[in-house]
Amino acid sequence: MPSSALRAFTCSLCHAVYRELPFAAVCERCSKPLSALYEYESVRVALRERPPAERPRNLWRFAEMLPVAPGDRIGVATGFSPLVRAERLGRRLGLDDLWIKNDTVLAPSLSYKDRVVSVALQRALESGQSRVGCVSTGNVGNSVAAIAARVGIDATIFYPRQVDPAKVVSTAAYGRRIIRLDGTYDEVNAVCRRLALETGIPFVNINLRPYYAEGAKTLAYEIAEQLDWRPPDHCVVPVAGTTLIRKVVKGFWELDQVRLTDGNPTRVHAAQAEGCSPVARAVLDGADEIEPCVPDTLADSIAIGAPSEGGIAAHEIRSVGGTAAAVPDAEIVRAMALLAETEGILAEPAGGTSVAAAAALRANGTISRSDRVVVAVTGNALKTLDALAALPGAQVADALPLAEADGVFERWLGEGVAASP
């Protein structure tokens, strides 16, 4: 085991225990995903000896609860993104205690995927690997390319046909190989799984997935610490392949296990686009399995129609009192604009989905005005230029002749100061 606190991996469905990770990184009995188990008493001892506040402000401040070995680690600039008190947005949504976990500024690639990829590539290096692959809707590819470039290993990124061109261009800038396949994400993922198992090449979100997924927990850890170890009443999380929302649930639970929090439960809610909402539908229907769909939404980064862990995620969301909202694209765009106008945060459609879902949950009474609410905003809109262009007021007017500047300035002064949104 790479970490002194890591004890085993367990199946998310049948609870079989594995002391060593199987090559396929799934349960050999039922083919379901595996999750890391830790010895929480040893973690408690380590945290007493060196509290988080005395550690570097990055995701490795929680290293005892991550499946990595002691010593030097990659991604030292990753983690501890801002938790922003969103008073102006809260007034618009009818929420008095609203916060934004702002991973749009996470290093190095401006999305929460830097958390998971840092842990996966750390494990790849520990096990002597010199090359990795990944399948991605955009953000994972950006992150793998950036971090692989930083540590000097080979990487190949497989993209489906529908991926934002800006994400492909930014991935290419890091000098790593890109292969686009003419299929949906789920179809490309199936091809890559076969390739990973046949060749033995580690794919960060396939046969390194149990390590990769654990990095997502750090978002929950940071939220709790930034709120003085008083977790929120609600956390709204965008959902694609379910890694983030499942590990946010686990992260809040683990903080209770190591006695950093007082056991006040956080209700974790799924946010999906109406045009790709298999997990949200399963949560709302009380189903234990998802019904796959063909994505039809501008929220490309969360457009996964058949997430392999979807049914398990739906169960785990309900187990902590969570629910879900599936919001139309028009509401996603409005929420992106509202977040930018009120809080100065430019989020990709996944973040707009979270904000729109929070608004829907407030409107239907799931969230009360006085509740403490954290909305996870997981990626930067500068990587989704097509969606950004859809925002109201995003079109730039033609340049005016310099001779007209005086007249424009006078009109501007005469209009006075615009009212705050």
C-alpha cells in the first residue's frame, strides 16, 4: 500500500475487500468501482501531531487521507481554491448564507480536475510509469497534459467528437498527443478501457481511477476548513461521471471519522443539465440504476450519458439526504451570466448548472433562505468560448472612430452610474 493510512480497496456495491488493487481497477466479482479504505485512528494521530493549519496550503495538506506515499509530490500548487462569500448572488437567489467554491482558478489548468489528476499522476510516478493516457470531455485532458508536461512524462489524450475547440487547443499547447475519435464520450471511454487493459498503459480515469477519484475529496475537506470546520447545510455539485459528487459525500463523512467536524450532516445535491441528466433522474425517481441517455446540452464537460457509477452515486446522494435538479440550457446560460455579473466569477456551463440547480432547489423549498449553502463551481469559462459567446451582452461592438470618443464619454457621464445587479 502506498500510504501508511491506506488499508485496502473495497467494492462500492458488494463490499469485497482487496489488499492490492486488481489490474482492471474494478471489483473482480461484480465489476463495480473500488474505493480506498483508511485507518482513521492513525490519521487522527497524525492530525493531532501536525494540524492542517500548520501545513502547506495545497491538496497535500490532507495527505494521510490520500492514497499516496510519503515524500516529494507533484502538483504542489494545486488545491486550496477560494471559498467566496456570495452575498450579491445570494440576494438574487433568496439565500442569506451562500458561498462559491471557486475552482475556476485552480492551478495549473483552471478546473477541479487538477485535484484528481495530481493524485493519479503521483501514483503513476510512484509505480515507475513513464506514460499515461486519459479519456476526456475536455478538462481532464487539459489537466493531464499540463501536469504531465510539468513532471516530464508522456501522455495521450483521447477526446470524443463533441468537445469544446478551446479545450483541444489548450491541451495541444502542452505538447502532448491528442487523438479524437468519432463517438460519444461513453463510446470513446469503452474503447479506451479495452486499450488500457490490453496494453497495460495506465489511464488516469480508468485503471488509475481509484487513486484519481480520491483527489476529489479535497474539495470537501477545504470547504469544511474554510468554514472553520463547520460544514454547510447543503453542497450543490455538478455531475458528469459522478467522481466529484461521490467523493464530496465521502470527504464530509471522513472529516467526521477523524473528528475534525462535529457530525452535522451536509446534504449533497446533484446538478445536471436537462439534456443529460441520468443521475439526477435516478435520484429523483428513487431508482438504484440509471437510464442511459444520449447527451444533448451545451454543458459539454458534464455530458456523460451512461456514467458507470451512476446508480451507486444516486444511492449515496439519497443516503445523506441529498436530492437533484436537472436544469435546461437556457437556465444554465442565465446562471453563468448572473454569477459573472454579481460575483465576478466566469464559470463554464458546469458551474452555471450548479448555480441554476441551487436556484431550483431554493425555489422548490429543498433549501431554505437561512441555510448555509456551498455551490461548487468547477471550471473556467475561458475554455468554453462557444458557451461564453451565448451570454447576454457578450457580443463586442465594432470599434468607433476616435473622433466620436468625446461624444460617447459625454453620453456616458449623462447616464449616471448603473444600478448594481
